[in-house]
Amino acid sequence: MVGDRVRIADIAPELKDPKYDCKLQGMRTAALFPFCLGRVFTICGFDRYGHAELHVSGSLAVRKKFGKLHWIWVEPHF
């Protein structure tokens, strides 16, 4: 539910591969997902596919490393 706090327990296998290079809109997405692994975030919403929207820049550690205004969408089983 929106407002629930969740811990990212896992990420897609390709995002764990250090050779995977995914640049979406100039963001360092391939580095952001592994950095968020094991951290707790608040669910801000859900997209039409059921992925949880997490405003990860609410975390001081994420802001220090990646700057502000970052969101990720995570499949519920992760």
C-alpha cells in the first residue's frame, strides 16, 4: 500500500552484473539499483504494471551519492 515502508530484498539479475550499462535519461540507473539493495524506502505509488514507485532520494545516503530527485520502480517480489 502507498505509505508502507519496504526493504529492497533483491534486484533484477542484469542489474547485478557489473558489465551491465543502462543509462536512462542520463541517470546512473545501473549503479542506483544495487546501491538501494537492502535499504528501506516508502512506497509513493504504483504504476499500471504493479511496480512500486519508491522515492529513493529521501535517503541521505542516496542523495549523497546520486544527488536529489531519484525515483525507481520495483517489481513487488523484489
